[in-house]
Amino acid sequence: MAAGKKIVQCVPNFSEGRDFDKIDKIVSPLRGKEGVKLLNYEADKDYNRVVVTVIGEPKAVKNAVVEAVGVASEVIDMTKHEGQHSRMGASDVVPFIPIKNMTMTEAIELAKETGKEISEKYNIPIFLYEKAATKPARENLAKVRKGQFEGMAEKLKDPEWKPDFGEAKIHPTAGVTAVGARMPLVAYNIDLDTDNIEIANRIARTIRHSGGGYRFIKAGGVEIPERRITQVTMNLTDYTKTAIYRAFEAVKMEAKRYGVNVLGSEIVGLVPMEALIDTASYYLGLYGFSMDKVLETSLME
Amino acid sequence: MAAGKKIVQCVPNFSEGRDFDKIDKIVSPLRGKEGVKLLNYEADKDYNRVVVTVIGEPKAVKNAVVEAVGVASEVIDMTKHEGQHSRMGASDVVPFIPIKNMTMTEAIELAKETGKEISEKYNIPIFLYEKAATKPARENLAKVRKGQFEGMAEKLKDPEWKPDFGEAKIHPTAGVTAVGARMPLVAYNIDLDTDNIEIANRIARTIRHSGGGYRFIKAGGVEIPERRITQVTMNLTDYTKTAIYRAFEAVKMEAKRYGVNVLGSEIVGLVPMEALIDTASYYLGLYGFSMDKVLETSLME
């Protein structure tokens, strides 16, 4: 059987969450293109930001996203932008996520090509971030974006923050864009039968990376007052290395210490098939299993 | 989002497992057709039979399979056929399995159209079986095939066994074909840490339908002498109603009675994504989950 088609996901964030005419113009290049599928877009008025999800063939996705970035640089004026979410550009972040038959190295390559093209076409300086970062200090998006649009002109003068592509000069209205590559995120919440937020927070601290827990878990506690329970809310940032079942069993184990039970769990947004099948495989003690055995795999090649 | 493309699987069994020239001719119409994907074919010399798996768009799959049945009726002569597997026709059975965006009712309809076309084009009488059966006595393939090729001419004279399509007269060299619709089978084995086959047999009897167990489990015990263990070997004939995790937990529960542990399990052949994701969902206590949340679902539409 021939090697399967490469599939990449891209989740660009644009700094417009209120004017639906403008949002429509930005999203328009991502519609009806051969090899590109617009999965959804969600605008947030408070954030004044829209998060778009597309999926498809790497080249086709890259071309469509570059086009959308061009439109965003025309319709968004960052000197007039207000919103609760931190942001530094009209096209704020453009992460690529390898989905099928594609390595992280290839996703990084695609991010670099995209960044280069954006800077050349629209004179927008580019920072490469996360897995595509060229220096450790640029891996963390929060650090890259620190200073936000208003502080970027100054920040770029620091040789430490010379852009990866383009000149060290912000685009007057479109600012700066971060282009990167990352693993698919799994947003995962576990319900605890306690309304004591302190317990949820403590469990979250134990299992997350920053607290000495699993390498690819980010976690916090959250109250769900209408159900009189709390949740451990997580981002699993690399499910191939920190699996869903591991997060689940870790929370269960820690909850015991407080005499608290796990009630169930919830996946927010999309999840790669493999993340759940690996979980089934763990609980069934499956051996000799590979994703080729999943009937649907043959439908995606 | 528009309704997704319908995907059907078809697993025709042809009565030739030795002559690879003939097998190649039979399989040939299933190759390289728009909307049809040949997943694999496995010939068995002792059975003198080949099992072919194709998947794709219903109409395209139907047309290609009808064509293959035509070739089989030309290259196989059942009057000269020998093999250990029971059989009644050159194209012995043609089951359709709804895979995506397709109901069982639609698969049954497709089986009927296929059966009608085969009988009209090649003068082969057709029995509809399993979910496509027109009488309860025809649901079970073993009953339909009873008497085999050699006894079919006589069997068809019984009004009870009037074919669903075509005249009550076998095709002189191609015999009779059964066309049907069924759920995807999941072939599933569970390892026990005992070499006592009696224990495996007893567990199998308790959990299978015929022994008072789950409705859609067929099961037996089997020895794996090279590993000094035994297995409960199963066919789950409708995983949407008798789930994989249920079979697993049932075997674990019964094994306790004998002080025997479950070592792990194994899926043989292909398994629908949903069967495993449902299992993950059970163990994680997932709520608010639907298959739309699986990223790959959007790649198959």
C-alpha cells in the first residue's frame, strides 16, 4: 500500500472577534479550496479574537492560510485593537499541527516556509515559536508575545528579539505574527465529587509538569458550582508521551488521598483518534495492535 | 456541515484458493476503480477459497463486486471444486457491511440490488441472508448453505428454499450465491493464565449467547500450547450492542471463579474505530462525547 496522504492542521488566531463582515473576509480564503477543509471558527467578543481551524494537504493549507493572513493585514488595524486576550498582530499566531503521515520535522518545515512567505509578501516580521523556535526563549508563546502589540516596536530593537523572518520593524497596522508547530492539544477535564476547590487545585498541582508531575500535563482546578463539584482541567500537550489514561489514573490515585471519587471525564473540542484508541488498548491489555487494524485508517489514505 | 459520504464494506468469498491466475482474474475488477478500494484478499489452499475485502462508495462497490462475481462464474467450475470449507457457489457469499454514514437498512437495500443484478446477469440463483434475509430460516448462513453445492439442485426444489432472486435451478458450474448484510464483526481473543482448556471452554460457554450470555458474542476456548496458556476466542457480531469492554470485563469476572487471571487481549483483523473509542469512553467515564469530536472523522467525509 502506498504511503498515505500527509494531513496537517492549522489553527490561526486573528485579532478580530466583533465585526463579522471582517471575520468573514478573513476566513473566506480558507473556504472551498481544493485540499483545504475549514473545520470551524469561533469568535470571542471579549477577547476580540477569532480562532480558526483548518485541515488538509500541507501545501494547500499553507497557501490558503498565507492568503488569509494577507486579508487580515488589510482589514485589521492593530493601533485601534482592544481585547482581553494578549495579542501582538492582526494575525497573532499560526500554529501547524501534524495529523497524519507527517512528522513534526515536516510541520516545522511548513511553519518556516509559511513564516518566510508572510514576511516577504506583507512585510510582517515573524517569530517562529514552540517546536519551530530557533532559540529556547522563543519556545514559549507567552514570552514571545510579552509586551504585546504596543510594546513590539521597542522589543524588536533588542538583538535578542530579532525576528526569524523580515526586518526588525513592526508592520504599522498588522504588528508581528508568530508561526509555529506543535502537537495536537487534548483538552481534558476530570470531575471530582467534591465542591472543595482546594482539593482540585492540589491534585492539579501534583500531576502537572510544573509541580513535578507528568511532562506534558498542564492542569488547574476549577469550580462547577451548578453541579456542586470541582474539576481538574487539563491540557495534554503531547498525548503520544503523556497519554489520556495516564492523566485519568493519576487524578484517581491522587483523589484517594482526600477520600474523593472521580465521577467521570470530558474531552473538550477535537481529539485525535489515536489518543482514545491508545486508551482502549491500555485498559484491554491489547497486544500486537497497530493503527493499521483500525478500519477507518484505510479510508484516510 | 453536509452529510458525509456513505461508505460500505463488502467481503465476498470466492471458491478458488489455489490457482493464483484465476484469483487474480476474479479480484481484477475490484482494483483501481473510482470509489472502490481493495483492502486485501487472503487465499486459503485447504479451504480452496479466497476472502476479499473491499470498501468504498455503495454504488461503485456494488458494480465492481457484480463484475467480479461474473468473472468467478466464468473461471470457477464448482463441479470440480474440492475444499474443506463448506460452499455452494463459485461466488459463495457476498456480505455488505455499513461502515460510515449508512444505516443497516441501506446496506440491506444494496444487498438486494446486488442479488437481483447477479441473478439477472449471470443466471445465478440468490439467497438473501443475515439482516437481508426474507425469512428467519435464511438468517443463518450455515442453514442456507446446508447441502452445499452438491445438494443445492435438490434443495431448490423445496418451495421453502425458493431463491429470493432467479429461478429455482442452480447455475450448472457457478451454483448458488448468498448475498447479505451484516454488522462488522470484531474478532477478539482474551488470554488466560491457565493451560487448562476446560476453564477456557467453560468461560466461553457462560459469556456466549448460546449459553445464556451476551446476545452478540460467539465464543469458544482454544489452547495456545507454545505459550502454555489458553484463550477465549470470540466473534462480537454487533459491537454497537455488545461492546468490546463488556466482553473483556465478563471474561475477567468469570475467570475469577477459577482463580485465573486475564493476561491481555488481541484483536484479529480489522476493527471499526468506534468499537475501540467506545471502550476508551467507558473506562474514562467520558460524558458528552460523540464521534464528531474525533479529529479524523472530518477527514473521512
